[in-house]
Amino acid sequence: MLACRELDEALGLSEMGADLLHDSRLGQNKQHQLLPLLRQSIYSRLVGYEDVNDAERLCVDPAMRHVVGGRASQPEQQAASSSEVGRFETGTLSSKRNLTALMNLSGR
């Protein structure tokens, strides 16, 4: 995961993706910002975890917390739970606007 994060930082891919995505979550009760959620979703798949069920275990993993960044990298905090990642992937990422942005990302 650390190698994925270093390559991602060098190329700026997840930041570029997060800049193009629309965060449809409302209210002040957001535990994690869009960029760390996107990173957690991407990095977990890159290292072989198949679905959001694995996020329950990964949310406390020190390497995942470090590479995700944001609130997760702070002491006594966690990365997003299975339910948080699930809502992000099925709600935020799967909106028509965001799917279009993700498809167009490869051209950038």
C-alpha cells in the first residue's frame, strides 16, 4: 500500500479524481473527507481486497490508516468502516455525475 500511495502522490491521480468528483453528502457529520474515502476504496482493491466487507478489518490497519491520510492518520482514529465505504461507493461514486467524471479521468 505504501508503494501505491507514493506513486499516487507522484502522479497526483487520487487528488485529481477527488477534485473532479461531486460530494453529495450533506451535513456536518462527515467522518472522512472525499479524498481519503477515494484512496481507501482504490488502495484496498489494488492490494487485493475484493469488497467493502474488508474495510472493517482495514480501518484499523496502521498501513491503511497512513496511506489513506486525513482523519484516519491521526492517533486513536480509524479509516472508514465498511458501512462508510459502502455508502461512499454506492451513493457518491455511483452517481451519474461522478461516473461520468471517473470515465473522463483517463483522458487527463
